[in-house]
Amino acid sequence: MQITIEIPHNLLDAIHSHSKDFAHQAKMAMASKLYELGTLSTGMAAQLVGIERGEFLLTLSQYGVAFIDLDQDELLADLKNA
């Protein structure tokens, strides 16, 4: 499937970006949000962007998404079982 979005050229000029860079950033933003919402796994999100899973995980913080999203009880249970 392909999604097409019209982006005005003056927008790319205003944010000092090239279309290829902007397309990658848009895919990463979408994949990060879908991961954060629990819609995609990290592997599926990385595949959407076209990068390796490890690179996706390392890039999440740039998009304001936590690498690990556990509440206190889940974290304590994980530590207890480690």
C-alpha cells in the first residue's frame, strides 16, 4: 500500500529539509506513534520505516516515545523475576 500526501514546497524550504529527508522523518514519526499506541511492534514499525529494529529503538527518544513503557508494578515484577 502507498499513501500520498501533498506537501507544499515552501514548507520544505521553511523547515530547511529535502523531500527525501522529510519523507523519512514523516515515516519515523508515524511508526513511532503507532508503536507508542501499541498498534505496531518494534519490528513492524522498523519495517515500515525501512530501518533495522535496533536503529528504530535507538531513534524513538528523538520522537518523544519511551523505549520501555512499564508502569511501576510491571517494572518491579520484571526486576523480581530477573
